Amino acid sequence: MQSARSDSDSRELPPDTVGHAAPRVPGRQLVHDRLREHFLLPGVCAGLEELVVSRDKFPQWMLADIQRELDALFAALPGYRFCGARFRGEGLDFRFPNLLEAEPDSIAVGPAVYTDADIGEATPVRCLQRGLWLAEAEGVRFGLLIDVETHYHGTFARLEVAVPPGAPGGAFAARLMRRLRAAGEAAGCYRGKVLTLGYEPDISDESPPMLRVERIAVPSREDIIFPEPLLELIERNTLGFARRVEALATLGMSGRKGVLLYGPPGTGKTLLIRYLAGQLAGFTTFLVSAQQYSLLGEVIAAARLLQPALVVLEDVDLVGADRDGPRQHSPAILNELLNHMDGLAPEARMLFILTTNRPEMLEPALAGRPGRVDQAIEIGLPEDAERRRLIRRYAGTLHVDEDAVVTLSQRIGKVSPAFIKELMRRAAQGMLDRMDGLADADMLQFDDLERAIDDMLVSGGKLNARLLGAQGAMGFGVGD
């Protein structure tokens, strides 16, 4: 966009330059005058009041992609002019009808103001908040303005295209608006990323929701400490399905699938989701937690636009409880969820992963019907072999004698990975207390582990043990 003339350029412009039909009068700063210079030419437009204006409004999450499309559009039109705007009076919006005003207190040329849109990449997209382009394309002189406005109902980008009267101008404006809307709906800035949907802070929930990129640390397969047959089952029903979804579609099979992951808290379901999201190349992931269930319809609509998509419904029992049970407080959201999972066309490339700690509470029409949930997989408490791996993993850089690992695994019995992680941290803290600092702190003694076990499972009582992920009588010398 280096070839654009800025609003601070006060030189006279040659009358024959594309997009600059008349000399600019030095010192004249009204946007109105820019429009006159651009449009009031023989055979183009006899008066600014003849201009035909097309208008469209876009939600905030489309801004980054629309900005990139605008950059590409005007990069191909080297004769364009651009300016920002400032308001000398009050009560005027940045719209073409108001730009026609030539009074001293009307809209004047001013600085361009930008904000950065975070799209989860090293460099954000620099999005214009208010500005006007004047250019010529396909033999049509046109003006295009953008104004990003925030009010009670949220933040919107308003675009207007002004063209001279006549069929060529009208057809050009319609094509341009379609191009910009298609760019916004394609959401190329967000495709293939991990997203959540939510409202802007302090904005009415009647506003359109925002897309936010979630930066997640993607674990490796080695970080998922499950029994190998269990991990292979999960991968077949998720990663394997995703790899073959196009081939399945050519065979007339549905491209949508639902997987339910259930089990006690702290067993690694969230870590597993992050691993799967990182491995699903080409898929856009939507994370839906308790705060986003009210936006379920918007999530599914965005997932349709950005498919192939993975939609993760965390703690689905919050809305998916048995409709006749005492814990169903959101029947409307449950019905919406069922309808959306049913209403997807067979050609939709959609993978749903539902997680719950309480599978017994789920509505049978959700969890017991193929086409909504096609595979339920239990993520249980780790067995002895997995507990040993977890102990070594969560010891960090500290060395733990192998005999101590074996003994500890048997000593704690069936506990969650989250419990083991906290146990190793407390043991490390006890080691530091014993050694009074970090000097030579490289090996845990079994006494350090015993003190941590006592705090977590004995001295803290049964409630503390349950809160920390040790269920029932586990952790008191009980084996597997």
C-alpha cells in the first residue's frame, strides 16, 4: 500500500492521475472536498447527491479477514487515495451521506487509527477503525469507507461503497460487497486454530460473540500416559477418523462423528484434548466450556463455516443431563445440542468430543444414540505401570530410586494423575525444607514421599483425600 497518497500530502495532484481528477486545494481539509475531486467529472457524476451507496455490517470477529482483503484490494489499485477522519462537530456518523456536508463543522480529514487483532500468530493483523479509500476499478470510480463502532450491542464493522449512478456501478458495488463478506465468513485468520467464542467485556449479550484464539501447549504422545490399547482406541476414533473422513464420504458414509470421554476428575481428559487438537492437521478446534454453552448455536454455525472442525464439549453433563432427572437445569440448551448434532448434513466434516465426570447423569438421547455419540471411552484411574510412569514424569529433574518408585506406586494405589503430580510437588517441597535450600537437591528420599502421603491421605482426612483425587479407601496401603 506504499503507493497511496496520505492525508498529509498537500501537493497539487495532476488532473489526469487515476483517482485524482482535479487539483487538491492547499489547506482544504474536509472529506467532502476529496469526494468532489474524485467523483465530479464529466460523464461520471453531476453531483454528489447522485451517488448510490451500498452498506453492510459485520461482526467484530470478521475484522481481521476483511482488513486483509482490503489490503489486497487496494494493493492492486496503485492510484487510490486514502484518508482517516476527524469530527469537528457532534451528531455525525462516518457515513457517505454525512460526508457530503461542506459546512465548516462537518467531517474533516484526520489521522487513521488502527488496532491490532490477535489471531494467535507472531504478528497481529493491523485493523483500521475508520477510513476512506477513493479509487477506480473495472472502469468504475468508487469510494469505500470502514467505520468500526462499539455500542451497547457490541462492536461492528460497517462498510459502505459509493458509486456513480448506473448499472455498471451498481454491479461493481454488489461484487465488491460479496467479496468482502466472503472473506469475513471464510475466517482464514482463524482456520486451523484452537478457538473459543465469547462476549466482549461489559457488552450486552445481545451482541455478536467474538472469536478468540487459545494458545495451548500441545503435548506429545509420550505425555499421554494411558495404557497403549486405550490410547490406540481413542486415536482410531478421532485421528484415524479424521484421516479417512474424505474417503469415507466418497463411499457414502457420514463425515460427522461423536466420541464421549468419561471418567473421574484429574485422569488426563483435558491433556488428551490438547494432544488431539494438536494432531488434527487442517481441523479448526472449538472449545466449549460452561461459560460458552449459551453460545452453542453460534459455535456450531462457526464450525460449519470453518469445517473440518473439532467441537469439544467439556463437562457436557452441565447441559446434557437426563431431561427427566433432578440435575437438568438447561432443557433448552440440551434440545439445541441434540438438534444441532442431528441437523448436520452427512457431508459435514465435524468431529464432536464430549467429556464428563458423571456419565450416569447424561440424557439417553444424547449418550445412547449413534449419530450423536458413536463411541464412549472410559478414561479410568491409572494402573500400576502407568502410575510408575507418572511418578517419574512428575518428579521433574529430581532422581527417584527405582525401588522407591515401585513401592510408592503400590503404596498410593489407584489415584488420579493429578494426585500424583501434587504428591511429587509436596515431596520436593519437603526435600527442600530438609536440605534448607537447593544445594545438592537432586534426589528424593522415600521419607520425603512418606511425609507428602501422610499430609495428603492421612492427616488431611477422607475429604482431603477425595478432593485430591484419591477415591474411597485408596492410598492407605491398598493395592490395585
